[in-house]
Amino acid sequence: MRQSQLFTKTRKEAPRDEVSKNAILLTRAGFIHKELAGVYSLLPLGFRVVKKIENIIREEMDAIGGEEMKTSILQNKDVWEKTNRWDDDAVDSWFKTKLKNGTELGLSFTNEEAYANLMKQHVSSYKDLPAYPYDFKDIFRNEVRSKSGILRGREFYWKALYSFSKDEKEHAEFYEKAKGAYEKIFDRVGIGELTYLTFASGGTFSKFSHEFQTLTKVGEDTIFLSRKNNLAINKEVYTEEILKDLNLDKSELVEEKAIEVGNIFTLGTRFSEPLGLAFIDEKGNKQPVFMGSYGIGLGRLMGTVVEVLADEKGLVWPASITPMRVHLLTLGMEPKTKELAEEICKTLETEDIDVLYDDRNLRAGEKFADADLIGIPTRIILGEKTLSDKTLEVKDRATGETKEMTLTHLIEELKK
């Protein structure tokens, strides 16, 4: 990808109407565009980051038996009335619309009803269970006030997996697998060391649930963290009873601010019973399917990575989700420099290493500033020294460390 042909441009000034770090930096670096409050478009570099996050999530969901599909955004009023969640008094975040014939429809704000209703066509016997379908889709929530940039939007992209089990025991076994899968996801996107399994409210679904909370001073949530037990409690359920149930010593807990980056719920039969999702067990008895829910917002996850890893110069992407693996900068416009840059790009691409090539006719300082802002982890700088001895100047964005190495050596390091 040639930077001169990238239609997005970096910005020196922060947007006037943005206050959150993630929105300011992602906008300045040309990753997102604000359409209106709580609604952002993903520009080419931002889209690449989200797709890489999506692929990591997909791999971990598939590894625990997930089956990817795609559900509709338009929602049937009749289905939601069966669970008493169509009325605005019950759910105040609906976006609703109408067909030309007057039929009311909703835009997905979550997926429990849609999945339970769909699975009625595919589950009738105990032999059909368990099942773990999931999808990536746009979700719409009519928030009264949208804030925190892409951390809380009115339109966002998420992954939701729903588990359908014969009983609570079978559900619990998968629930533990899902916990492990989520921990791997957060490790792989670069925030694992700052992310903790957190005991939280189950809302209208169950008494309790689990969140994954990432520590940051700008977090919307307050948690009480036990580093000794690698476990936290959300402030909303922080009681003596819970401390006792979890065998936690109050004196060891530290109050922290955090961002919720994922959640998992035990739904039980809350949705299967009103929607008639049932199966015949081995004894010939009819039983309601036992459900669970497992969600991650991809934009929120990208924004969280920005909040905790970016520095005063700009974005700092982990290698796993960077838009491009290498940022190649040429200093000067001499034909030999351009020829070498083209050669390096072709070699890296044959090794399946994606490159953003800054071929623009700008001063070195401007290129360095843009590279810091964009945050690609590995930077190659081509100047006079490179032309004379074929040794590359390679800079690590996160540490600022600069090394000299051959292209072959660099490829070996990147492939590790």
C-alpha cells in the first residue's frame, strides 16, 4: 500500500468535539471518521485493524466448537413481544422503523431472541445439542448520550456467540472453555496483562455474570481487584456476601478504573421457554434448552488498545492487529532510493508481510511524525547509509529502539 495513494490523511490538530484519547488519535491518524455522535466509519487503516481483531476472535471461537453464521439486523416485532422486550418501557435503547405497509421492525440491539427463535427450526432432540453458533454483525443502540469515542457508540460491530445445551452441567463445561478463549483473545490483541475476569451482575438474565475488564484510568467502570487471585469484582455487586462466596480478603482488594472489553452470561431458560425452544431428552421428556451468551465489541476492543498502549506521539499497535506489519519510509527522492524501496516491498510481500510504503515527497520530520502517529510497530528508514551498505535502519515503534540489520535478518525477526 503506497501512502501517496491512501486517500486518508493525517491531521495535526485534534477534532474539537472529541475528548477521548481513542477518538482523537484514531481520527488524527486517519483510521476513523465521525459521521455523528456515537457513529463512526472505519477508514482503510482502521478497517484493517478491525478485520485482524475479527480473525483472532474467529480462530478462538472456532477452537471451542463455534460455528460462524450471519443473522439479520432487522428484527421481527412478534418474536420480541414473546419475551416482553419489544416495549420501549422494557428496553429503552431500540431503534425502530416500519415497512411501507406499516409493519414495525427493530434494528438489532442484541441477539438472544433472534438466535433462540432461529434454533427452534434446528433443535428437536437431545442429539441436536450442544450447539454453539456465532456471528459478527452491526448492532444499534439508541443511547441517550454517546460518549468515550468508539468505546460506546450508537452503531457498533460485535461478535456474539450463543451456547445451546441440554442442561446446566453441559452449559457450565462450555462456559469455562469460553472463559479460556476470551483470555487468549485479549492476550493476542496485546492487553492480556491488563485484563481481568470480573464478577458482575447478570442483569435480567441471571444473578451473576462475568466481565473482562481492562485497567485504565479513563475506564467507565470501577472494579475491586485481587491480583493475588487474578480476579475482580464490579462495584455494582461489591458486597460482603460476594467476598465470602469468592473467598476474597477485602484488605487485599485494590480499587481500579477499567473498561469492559467482553462479557459472558448464563441465560438459562430465560429465552428458550417463552420462544418454545425445547428438545426431547433420552427418556422422551420435553425439556427447555439451556442457553448462554458471549459477546465482544470489536470497535470497543480497538479503542481500548488505543487507550492503554498509545503514547504522547500517537498510536502504538501490537504486531497482531497492526494495520500493516511494516512502515517503510524513504528519505529523499533519488531514483536509487525508490528502486531499493520497491525491491524491499516486493520481497516482504512475497513473505506475506504487509507494508505501508511512505513514498511521499515530504521532509523527513513530517514522515517521522506521521509514522509515530499511525503507530505501525516496525519502521524501515531508507537513506544514504542504506544505499551505501545495504544495511537497513529498523526502528521499533513501542520501545523507540533502532537497529541495523539486513532484510533477510528482518524477515526472520518478523516471522518469529
